[in-house]
Amino acid sequence: MSTIAVEVIYRGIFQKTLAKHITRGIVLAARKEGKVGVAFGRYGDSPERNGIPAKQFAIVAEDDDELQISMAQYEPTQVDVTIAVDDTLCKGVESWAWYGLQPVNKLLKENGTLVVTSIHNPEDLIPHIHRKEVPYNIALVKGKTSFAGLWVYKDDHTDVRILGVLPRVAPQLFSSSSIEQMIRDEWNDDLKVASAERSFEKVQIRKVKPDEGNSETPYSFTMPGWKDMEEGLVVRAVPNGGQYEGHDGGYRPGRSPYFKKFATRTMRPVIDFTTCTKCTLCWLQCPDSCFDVTPDGYYEANMEACCGCGVCEAVCPVDKCVTMVNESEFADNASQWEMWRADKESYAGWLKGKIESRPEERSHGFHHRGQYESEKVEQTD
Amino acid sequence: MEARSDLLVEEPQKLDAFKGVKKVTVEEYFGSGHRTCQGCESALVMKLMIKAAGPRTVVLGSTGCMYVANTTYYTTPWVVPFMHTQLGSSGSAALGTAAGLKALMRKGKMKEEAINVIAFCGDGGGLDMGLSAISATLMHPQYNLLILCYDNESYANTDIQASGGSPWGVNTTFTPPGKKHRIMQTRWKKNMVGMLAAGHPECRYVATVCASYALDMMNKVRKALSIGGPTFIHSLDPCPKGWDYDPLYSHELGELAIETGIFPLYEIEDRKLKYYGKTKKIVERRLKRKPVRDYLLRQGRFAHFIDEDIDYFQKKTDEMWEKWVLPGVIPIHPEEMGK
């Protein structure tokens, strides 16, 4: 037997502790069966930033020699299991400049398994996931996305619910009894053991064929090598902004072409231009300068630059003018203003649909003390 | 006898205050495509700072989030010239650049023109490491420059270590609350602007800002660049990563810091102190400070606080307004001066 590699793709900071619990749990459970393993975070992700996709890995082997042979890798080139702890990562992963948009299943081996936590069904997620030349499985752990911050962990059992399905999707890792033993040793909590067991039984697994999924080619960049760099390591500035594309007037700021941050977003703002008072606050307070000024003086969040923080919704003085909606509701990054301009009535219907369908009220972490405890009750019910 | 020409003070750019948000210029000189956190208030500070300063500006940045997150491998979000400088050297870099530009113009190698020089530093780079260089720079009145400290109250880039800007009792990598010792950060936040104002009588302008009040912030940057000589601005930036809160509250927490009186908004222009916004109302007793509890319980970094800690925090904040010789500015209690 060679080594078994598992990657956890997660939202930087928001799920750092969660990812650590999963990779650590894998190694500790494998040790119960006399195997050896190692868990580590990817170097390039550090320092992590809120929301920006990051990875941690767990490698398990029969003995130390096998493990050490595989260890000279900064990032495994192939994995047996990919765990995406946020379903909006299914749209692709972009972790830093030049990285491009990488499919969530990129490293997955043939017949490997992509484990996703989501409130959706596999059929809803597959259209977002880029196609793969070889078949693989998708395993769905039903549940809300678990987001917390750096200091206070939200113990909603997402960690053990993921660990619990691993004996089902990758029996070569360890058995159910080993994972249960590990959970008892680590947390000494019967409820957590029960959560893992229930997850093992309830997980939905489905095969994904090569002709299923998003057929788009994800964007990519060619990273310059040291020989391509300019004298004195000069980096060319971002070009000046200009008019709103395709129109006279308006303003679109210059933007770095090599880092889009599409993949940072788990929510996006939808804007009701009919109630907008052009107060400028969303535009002025956006840390990512993602708002374009339209030729008629509205402010439009450009999906090439929005990272989904929600500050625009927070500062907007008009009720339901800016609303954050779950990113999984959208199939493209098209301009909302152009859509509104073309047909105001159908835009109003589209907007209403997006706001009302809100499948999951996302919370990106700590709002007030006591919040996680009340949410935990909700989740275990 | 004539004065040495390199000691003459050049006319800085004249940047009038923006009169209302609708008058703010549309152009951006700090674009998107940086690797900062969702809801990063410091990225907003960079954006507003350069929006206020305009295109004829050179920006220098010492190491910290706003250098590292903004320059992932061979990329930049800056439209204007930007150069990185070492952690403690925002002051020296600003001074050197201003002097260099002056020399190039004197020798005819550059067109005579007023160019803004801004060096930014984080609280680690400014309040801790760069303090002596900043102090030295403020002692050179013949150079026009601004040093802007974006203070997110920790070494946030390297995953939240305590700095001189960290508030009392906070959870950081260096000061984790434990079972035996709940409070590991036992120091009250360094009072940077008051210290610089008191210690540098030739410095014509120091100010505090918070990007939640964007217009006030931009106009202070414009004043600092127009007044002539070296100037300093201290910005309090809520940090969703280190403060542990949902990024959508970045704006609101900035407002709360002012409303609770934890961070005052003021400027000292030619030795004249002027309070701003809600801080002004607090000083004039037209506005009651919100309890610090409202601010503390919203952040994961204070999740370990018990009532006793919140009370202590409140007491220390009350002192800033009730005991300090200049409320929120100079931490000397006048009744003790005569003893």
C-alpha cells in the first residue's frame, strides 16, 4: 500500500480550527490502527486571510518509511479524498495572485471522493463543479456551513460529522470504531460520537461521470519566473481607471488582472437600483473598491472584485436596497446594472427571487457573545 | 547670509477639504486584487488615504498586512508609485524620499513639482518598532510628508501577536487567556498621538481618524499633506481576523470605538487641539458615552472577559475622559500635578 492523502479546502481563518480538527483527527484515528500519519497546512496560505481559500492536508501510511518517502511535497499532487467544508468552494478555488481559478476536484484521483458540507443536494452542486476527465464520487454531509473566527470555535459537530463519513468513503484510512475511539479520547463527548455515527449512516454518495459538471475552462495565468522580472524587481502599477466599459461616462477603477478573488466570496450583494438614493456609502466604504460608477451615477458591485464582506449592506441606509445573497444562487458574474437597464421589470422579479430564496443565512463568525451556543442547539435538533 | 537652499520649505500641494461625500473625487488609486481579508478596514484606509492624496503621490509602506497582503508575488494593487520599506523605517523612508525628491528637483533632474510623500506603518511598525524613526522624522520641519499609522491593534499579518497598540486584556497569540491567568495583556494601549504632539513642538499637524468616518478621515489626510512639514495620522482599524467578528461589522465597530470613548477623534494643528464628530460631543457633554460592554461583547478577542474585566475596562476608559488633563489626549491627572 502506498500513502493515502486527504486535503481539506476551507475558508481562511473562518474555518482554520475546523480544518485542523479534521486533519488532526484523521492522523490520530489512523494511529489507532498502527498506521502513521502527518497533518500540515499549506505553506503558501500563511498568513491566512478571512474567506480566502486555504488548504490543510493529512497523509496516512502503513509505516514511517512510506510516510517519509511522500513527505518532501509542499502540496500533494493527487489526493484520495478532498473535503470542501464550504459548498461555495465548488465554484473553484483561488488562493493568491497567479493561482487562477482551480477546480475544487483538481487533485482528486480517479474514483476518489469529494466530501462537501451543504444544505443542497448533489444535483444542485454538480453544475458548479468543473468537469473532470475521470469519474469520481461526491459525498454530501448535510448541514449549514460552519464559520467561526480565530479565537472562539463554533463546536457544532461539523468536525466529527466529516470524520464520521471517512470510513465510508475511504475505508482504507481507518474503520468506524477507530474514529469513534479517537473522538472519545480527544473530546470525551458521547454526543460527538453520536454525531459521527449518524453522519456515517446518512451521508449521500453519488458517482459523478466525466460529462457531468461545469464545462467552462477556468481562467488561468502564466506566472512570471525570475528571468521575466524587471530590473530592480519593479512591478508594473495597476493602470488608471476609465469609463464604465461599453459606455460613455461613469467610472471603473483599475484592477489587478492577476488576482480576481471570485473564490473569496460566499455571498454577493444584489442591488435594487430603483430604491437607491446614490448616497455613495457602499462605494465609499467598500474595502475592495469593487463598486463601479455607472454612467447614470449608480454604484454597481462588480463581481470581478467583490469579495463578499457585506459592509455595503451594513452601511446602506435604505431598507433592502443592498442585500447579501448566498453565492451558490448564482451561475455567472454578469452585471446587475446592465440587466436592470435592459429590462427593469424582469430585473425586479429576478431581484425578488434572489432575496426571497436565500437558502442559507450565512454568518461569517462572531456577532455577539452566546451566539454559537444558541446555534448549536439549532444544528443538533 | 542666505539660508542653505536645501533647508528651505517647499510649498506643498494645496488640497482643500471635500465638502460632503458627493464632492469626493471618483478616481481610485488603490485598486482591488489585493489579498486582504473580507471586510478589511485597513485596505479601506489605504483606499481613502490615496483617494484623498491624489495621483501625484509616492507611497511607502513598512512591513505588515498592508505590505504583505497587497503584494502577493509580483503583483500590486497600487496605481501610484509604491515602495516597501522595513518594519521600523516608515519615518526614515518618508524623510529619505522627501529629501531625495527635493535634491532631484534642485539639481534639475526632475521637474519642480509638489509631490506628496506618504509612508504608512501598522501599529507594530509604528507604535513599537518605528517609534524612534518617526520621532526623528517629525524633527525635520523642512520636509513635507505624512506618516499614517493604520492600527489594527496587533501584529495581524503574522497571525495576531500583541503590540503596543493592543488593548488591555485582549486575546492574542502572545497573550492567550488561560485557566490560571485570564488576563495576559496587562498594558493599556499606547497613547501615540498625544505622545507625538507633546514631544514634537515643531510638528504642525497630528490627528486621529477612523475610516468609519470616511469624509473626516480623508479631509484630515488632505490637511496633513497641505500644511507643510512632517505630519502624523493615527487610524484605528477594526480587523475582522484579529478582533474575531463577522466582517460585515467592520464599519459598525469603528463607530462603536468612537461612541464608547475608547478611541477619540481629534487633531492638533499648530498646537491647537480640536475634537471631532462624536468625540467633540462627548467632550462637550452633549453625548453620553456608550458603555464599553457594547463594544467588547461584539468581539471574539474579548470572549474570555468576565464582568470584573469589563468593569475595569470601563473604569480605565472613564479616566480618559474624567481625569486626563486633556480628555482622551494627555494621560496626566491635573490634581496630582501640584502634589
